[in-house]
Amino acid sequence: MEVVIRKDESSVAALVADAVDRLARAKPDAVLGVATGDTPIPLYRELARRVDAGAIDLSRFRVVMLDEYLGLPAHHDQLYRRFVEQEVIGPLGIDPDRLYGPDSTARGEQVDRAALHYDTLLTRLGVDLQILGIGSDGHIGFNEPMSSLASRTRIKTLTEQTRRDNSRFFHGDLARVPTHVLTQGIGTILDASHVVLVATGVGKAAAVAAAVEGPVTARVPASALQLHRHVTVAVDEDGASELRYVDYYRHTYDNKPDWQGL
Ligand code: F6R
């Protein structure tokens, strides 16, 4: 795993935007996997800024979602698809037809079929770059602690803690927060060619340290990324504050040849 420590959230965003830019130049129709949540917003805004300035063209990208709620009406404003449309698809000038995600309208027995369908689609498309956030308990996507490290896209039951955390988006009303989601599995995420985990703020420091320097364990789903051949962990100083080998990470990155990119 390569750990890159930048001063603050905006320098992390610029670093990852450079990697997206590089990908777009090498492969204009690349498949970009996007996370929702607060962490990647500065990255998406930085990319939008570059698109507006005419510095990059991402219009041919295909965008794939990491996870989605089940049980909400098709046009609900808290569907993750809405977030991706508003923060990624619109601002980056990508045709909405190029956005793929799990079918949030699946019910009952259709749910397993919808999960398999999305997983198969991801395998067919092949994700070039997957952006991830991390939960303070080490989750990635909606793979909570004790998720199988080999899991594929499937239905998951949200923990009470995650539902409470997310109730802020549902007028603080826990009862309105869905109990189930469809999420890329950990094994599915590991199929991406390049995974970039973005973590900023002191609230993520313990999870980052456990994921990067702890044992590979289902207790910390993000630790499975240690098994991937190309992972970049992009953190700010606060997010890096519990890492032990910071001098090594800084030294390695400072001496990295420019041509290598992330
Ligand atoms: C988002 C997702 C989650 C978040 C994680 C961190 O699609 O799957 O794993 O990345 O919960 O969320 P934030 O960035 O809001 O702290």
C-alpha cells in the first residue's frame, strides 16, 4: 500500500484529482468507481473546477457506484444515486446514461438477482480506479466489520450505529433510515485495477492506522486492501496522526519518480 500524506483536505483532493486526470488522458473512457459521503466531496469539486476550466475532459468516463440503499422510493432525495448525479455526473459533464449502480428498487427475491446483476456488470466493465472513503470502524462501502473479505455485491443489514450516523440525512428520524443496502463486496472492490482510499480528519485516524498497519482482519474491512496490488491511501495530517511509519511514507513519496503517478 502506498500512503501519501498531504497537508490538508484540499491538497488530498488535488493529489487524487491529478490521478483521475492522468487516467482520463491515458484512457478517456475509463471506468471510475465513486464513493458517496463527505470525504470525497472536495475531490469531486476539484475535478468539477478543472472540467469547468477546460483543463480536463471526463465526459467519456463511465461511473460506477459503490453502494445504494434499498427500500426507498425510486425518486427519494437520499438515494446515493442522487448524490452521485449531483456531485459527480452533472458537475463533471458526464451523460447520466454512463452512470451504473445497484437497482435500489429491487424487492424481495429480486434483491439477490439485482446484486448478482450489478456484480457481473462490474466484472464486465472492469473498474479502472475506485475511490473509497472509510468508516470510523474501518468499513468500506457498506461492508461493516465481520463482512467476508471475499464478499461480492450483496444485500447487507446496516448496523444500528450506521443508521444512527446516517439519520442526519433523514431529518434525524431513525425510523426513516433504511435497514438494508446493496453494496459492492470486499472481493468486488479488490477487483478494481487501482483503489484510492481517501481519509481526512482526526476521526478517521484510528481506522486508517488499523487498515494500513494492523493485521488483515474482517474486524477492519479496509485492512483487506493490504492484499491488493495497487492501493493508494491518500490522507491529510490529521488522518495520518495515528500511523506509525509516517517517516517511511513521506520518504518514499518524496523520492518517487514523477512518471510513476499514484
Ligand atoms: C460511501 C460509503 C461509505 C463511506 C464511509 C465514510 O459510498 O460507502 O463507506 O465512504 O462511511 O463516509 P464519510 O466520508 O461521510 O465519512
